[in-house]
Amino acid sequence: MLPVKSSSFSEAVVYTKVINENSVLVVDSATAMHYLDIGTLNVKSVLKCNIVHFRYSSDVFGFSSNAKYFVVISSDCKESRLYDIKTKKIISKIDRHHGDVSSVALDPQDRYMFSGGDDGKIFVSDVESGQLAFTLTSHIDCVNDISFSDNAQLVATASYDKNIHISSLNTMKLIHKLRAHSAPVMKLKFLSKNRLFSIDKNNSAIIWDTNNGKIITRLDGIHDDITQVAVGDDKFLFLASILGYVLVYDLHSYKLISRRYIKLNNKITSINFDENNKHLIIGSDSGELILYEIYLGENKLTQFLREKNYVQIYAEIEKNPLLKYTETYLILDTLWKKTVQRAKELFGKSDKKRAVGIFGNFVTIPSKKQIMNNLIKEYEEFDKFVLLVKHGKITQAYTLAKKHPLYEETPVYKSLELNWKKSFMLAQKYILEPKAADKVNEILAPYRGISEKSKHIQALLTNAQIHRRFKIAIAQKDFKLVYELLKIHPFLKEYSEYDSLSKYADNLYINSQKFIEKNDTHSAVKLLRILLDFEDFKNEAKDIIIEIESRHKFFNAIRDNDITVAYNLLESYNDLQNTIEGENLQKLWDYDLYAVSEYVFRGDAIKIKKNLDKYMKINSKILPIANVFARCYIVQLEASIRERKEQLYIENGIKNYILYYGLEDKIFTFFEKFKRNHPKTKLNLESQTEGSINKWRPSMIVKSIIE
């Protein structure tokens, strides 16, 4: 792949972000922020911070979506710092890690700054206030990466302890602890459709389902250490390696498209994707910034297709395999498939001359010519097959068809199969009549030498009673019994009743989907409830019914202004979060939670309670509300030191805090400050009666933690 644009910097490129249609941000290892024109890559402005980084395999820099803030690790890796870009002042810093800071991030909604450390802890600060908001469930080793879902509902953390934590940013609770890697997990990336990508130090990559925490698939073909990850056009997963290669995977099939899609001479330290221009933006440790157009060559494909120059189209695809995903190639691929199908039809009519001629311009393409030659060879004995059928040599005809499976697509073979089905159906009819054994044997005699048919014939002769029960169960619509019989007696699938049953199920499903499209969910559910008894449909039918019922409950709750039910359903069903009503509910919660920040930092528990009272019965909001009050009570404790309250008075507040929330990071941090002011204290935190924030309830709200 050849680049379309490039630029260079004096330091390694550690971060890139498309700001808007016209600008891209490039951050180097000295934390100089270069704002570039995306069309020319000319520098428009530079903001220098002089924070030099010597390690940047993990994220040392983060930029807010509203371009107001950035977060960065200090040069000595002891602090995470949040800056206001306009004033260039520090809003907040986190220096609580026991060891180095290993990774930082800002969530997509610019609410929180995240700081992961070598100690496995993840501290989270409120962006607006700069105050510590909460901590996520700790790992037992270094935090290597932090990633967010696009809707900012989930955060995932990867660690040297080989585990991945997925937490809810609404409840601050750990949802899934993913354990399948045999080595430290180094990189994460949320994908669309509730998926998460992860890769470990041994280059083992996994795609996870974030709904249930289960593995969807493992990716093959990764042999280099992966340094950066990007998603392009919601179709491709780009993996940049330490050796300068970019691998690309299909996010639908999970197959490796190219192991060497791009090759640089240096370690790739940054990779991003520009959705507007379909450009892959790559930065290296040598300071290179290079832009690649992922569909480079598409215009040529269109011209070649117009000229029917198929050879050149495939030559362009050899240069850029992602061209296979363009509309032009899809047109050509459809044409090729229709050509192959038409050739099969002509071969099936013994018209070899026209069958070969129909390939036309495809003949000069080596890979297509090979397919054509294989087809010709496959149909060499077709005339013999036709003669066998014509002369009633059924056993030999089936033997030849087994040797050449493509014959099964021909009208001759289909006619052969139709005769078998008619014969078998007639035998089924007679088998249920008394004294009709000779008639059945006569009907089925031509098929006794065919292994695939013999087993069904034998089953028919020995299981007439089971067949009778099967027919009665279908007639009575006792589908549970029908499928129990099918499990025990697979031969029943050869009966015409089974074909009718399958068509009936298909029609039920199709009609249910039509009702859903018309918003007639009542009629849809009626049909889906019938499908619950059909093995092939029951799981999907159950999921659709649950989804329909939850949506009904959700929208009824919205109509009735029952936000308790609405929020609880919103937390349980991810699809509801993508509705307008779901988004509005989430915005309302975010706004109300943000609105109480001023009361938190004043330590005003009563005002917080008043403003969040409508959320107190919502299960998914209890933990975030508990965190809000925990921060409020820490503010009260800190105020008691500033106001020089009596030592015993403050110690009582510490005991109360531990009773409510347990021994969490915030109280340890405060206790260190308390001991500096009261070095003679004999208070021992570990000896206190310990509660848990996870068991906190609104009934535990008090005006003051100290009193």
C-alpha cells in the first residue's frame, strides 16, 4: 500500500485524533500537540507541554471529545494530570498509585478522567470539579489499557494479571471478569454490536460478547507484538505491530484479510481511522505521520469494470485487498457468481459449448480459469449419468452422483429425487394399511441398493407405529411431542409431514417479522409463542418475545412517568439504550448526577438527597448514588480538619464512614492526611466494624458523617 499523504516530526508520534472534518491532532512523545490541516497536513498551531515520555506502549495521553481537556502521564510516571487546554492549567492530578501510572484515558462523554497504575488500581476523577469520583475494581497487577464503549456505558481495563474487567459507568460496578488469556492482556478495543477485542503478550487475540462475557472467537495469524489497534469503517480491525506491519481482519467473518497490509521501517506507535476520508492515520517512533486511503484504487476498478477489463480489476485487488469490500467489486463478484451458476445450468443440460463460452473475459484470470477447468472435469461423466437415469439404472446413477456432487444441482438429479420422494410417500401411505407389505416392497425395490435410501426404507418398515404417532402429534399440533419423536427417531425427517412442519415454522417466523415491521407486536407474540415449541426457532423466539415485552414495559413506564421501572429496564436491556427515549433518560441521569457536583464539594448531603431522591428506588442507580454520598462525606471529613475540629470528633466520622462504606481507597487517603495533623491518634482502621459500599442503601443517608 502506498501512502496518500505524509509528514514528519522530531519526536515519536504517540497519539492521533481526528478533531473535525478539517483538523487532526498529533501528539508527540514530548507532549507537543500539533494541530494539522487534515487535507494538507500543514501545521496550524502547536501547544507544548514539555512532558517527555520514554515509554508509550500504553496510552500516556488522552484528549476530550469537546477539545477542552487533555490527560497525560507525568514524565516520571508518578502522576496523572488533567489539563484545561484553553488556560493550560492543571484541573486535577492523581498521585495515589503505589508505583508508576501505566495508562490514562478520558471517557467519550468527557465526564471522567481514568488513571490506571502498576499497582493494578484505577482511580477516576470528575473532569469538571477535578475531585476523585470513584475507583474501579482493582486488578492484582499493572493496568495496561483502558477502553470505552461508544455509548460510554461500559469501560474495560486490561491487566498484567491476565484478566479483563468490564464495568458499568452508570453503576460503577464490575459486570464481567473475563478470564481466558494465558498471558498478560496488553490491548483492548470496543467494537460495534456489543463486542470487545483483546490481545495478550503472547499475541493471542479474542473477540468477546460484552453482554454475557463469553468468547465469540479467537483470531488466527498474529505473530508479532501488537502495539496499537484501530477499527475502520466498522468492517475492519487494524492491528499495528512492533515490526512496523499493519494486519487487517474482517469484522464480520473474523478472517485475516492481510498479514502485511502496510509495512513501515519503524515501530508503529499510533494508529487511528478518519471516517470522513476513509484514511488510516499511522504514527511511528521515528516521528513519521502517514495517511493511507483504505480503498485506494476504487476509481480504477470502476473504469475497468466499465471496460470489462476483469484482469486489471483482480490485479488492483492484489495490491489492495480491501477493494474486495467496494461496491464495484461486489458488482463484479455477483456477475461472476451468476456466470458460474449459468454455466452449471448449461452443463446440466449437456450444453458444454455454451457453458464454456459463457465465462468470456473471466477466462484470462488464472484463479477463475482454474474453477472453469474444474467444472469441465466435474461434468465429463454427466452424459453417462443422464443415460443411467434414462434407462432406469437408479443405483448406478446415485453412485455416479455421489462421485460428482454438482450433479445434484441439475434438473436430471432433481427429477430422480422427486421420483424417490413420490415412491417413499406412496410407501408411507401403504405401510399404515394392513396386509400391504408386498406392495411397499415392490414400490421401494429400485432403491434398496442405495445406502442413503436403504436406511430410510428399513426405518419405514420397522417403525410404522412411530410414524403413525408422529402424524397424530402434528395433526394435534403437539409440537413438543413432535420434536421429542424427532430426537429419538431422526428417520422421521424423511417423511413429507416433516417438510410440511418445516414450512409451517418458516411461515410462522416470516409472518411474525412482518407483524413486528408493522408494529403489531401483539400478533407477532402470538406466533412466536407457537415457535417456542420448535427446536430450530425456540431460542430466537424466546429472545424476541423478551425484547418485545421489555420494550412494551419500557415505553409504558415512560408514558406513566415511572422512571424506576424505565431505568431498571434500561440497565437490563442494551437495545433500549439506543432508543430516543433511552438516550433521553440517560441524559437526564447524567445531568442530574452532574448537577449535584456542587453540593458534593460543599459536603451538603441534604441537598444531594433532595436532588437525587427520584432515583433512590432504582437498583441500577444505588451504587453511583452511594459513591456520590461517599465523596460528600469525605469532603465533610476534610472540612473538619481545615476547621480544626476535635480529634475524637473526626475519629468518630472516620469510624462512621468505614461502617457505611468499608475500607476503600478514599478513606485510606484521608486517614494519611488526618495522621499528619493528629500524629498521636491511636485509631486503627483495620480494627473498625467494616461495611461495604455494595451494601449501601438510601436509608443510610445522614446529614453529617461526623455527628
